[in-house]
Amino acid sequence: MKSKMIIMILGGLVIGLTGCANRPHAGVVGWSKDFSSGSFAPDIPFTSAEGKETRFNEIREPVAILAFTSPPSRNCCSLKPELVELAKRFRHLPITVVQISLPTNECPHGAGCTKSCEVVNENIVVLCDPARIAWKAYNQPKPNTVILVDKYNKIVDIQPINNLKVLADKAEKMGDQIDWENLDVGD
């Protein structure tokens, strides 16, 4: 009986010590790996200016360009001119351009943010991200990071906005290659 008790105590001690030694006790939320080409692009839930709850993948074209920006100073609804031009360039292609505005101290993006933007260009989507939901889903990209996503919801390229031409040229080639007849409705 004593030998069984000693074996159980020693076994428990060994399991306890080895189990505790391998388990982390601290860390940072999220993975240390950055998004890269080939990564899956998370969907973005949002409420439209009209109050309809939807998801970005439900409204986007097969190719999407997502730009994470911060508004300059107190102009909380400031569209990046280069993104507006990009949307105009792609108006004949199945490409959606979206500007995701991150909050700042001057522009916390409270209620009415999207209404104040009054976007009239049909080819650009403006999303305010006050809780940084999209920003967190995309692994917290630096402001002015632009991400190209294909029809399979895979990230094709990530560039800073000052290198937008490289990404835009890739998007245009992708948009030209969309085969509308064989495109699945869910893409």
C-alpha cells in the first residue's frame, strides 16, 4: 500500500512539474506573424449609413482594395484623394475600393460619422472603425497600409499607400481577368 502511495505521489509530482514547465504564463494577444500574400482576408461586419447590418464580403466586387487610414487633423471625414482617383480608374472593372478610417483623438468617429461623409462616388466604400474591429482583424496594420484581396478572399499584396501604383496595377490585371460567366455567386 505504501509503495503504491509513493508511486502515485512521485507520478503526480513528475506530471505536475513537467506540465507547468511547458505551459506559458504570459503573452501578447494575437499572433506575432504578420499578414502576407496568401493569407485569408477576414470579413468586416458593419452597419450602413441607412442602418442595415451587413458584411463587406456581401457588398464587394470580386477584387477589393482595402486602405487603412487615419483622418488628418480635425477633418474627420477626409477621403484620400489617391483612393478616390483609384475608384474612378476602376469604375469599369469589378473592383471595390474601401477606405477604413481609424479613430484619432480629434476624430473619435462617434455616431453619424458616415453620414457626415456623404460619399457620392459609387465606386468607393467608406467605413469608420471606431472600435478598431477591422484594424484588429487585419492584424493592426500601420495607417496608410493598403491590402489587395482577390475573388477567393485571399490577400494578394500589401503595400504602403505611397506605393499604390504597384498594387493598383495588380488589381487592374486581376479585374481584367474576371470571368463573369464562370464566377460563383458566393465569390
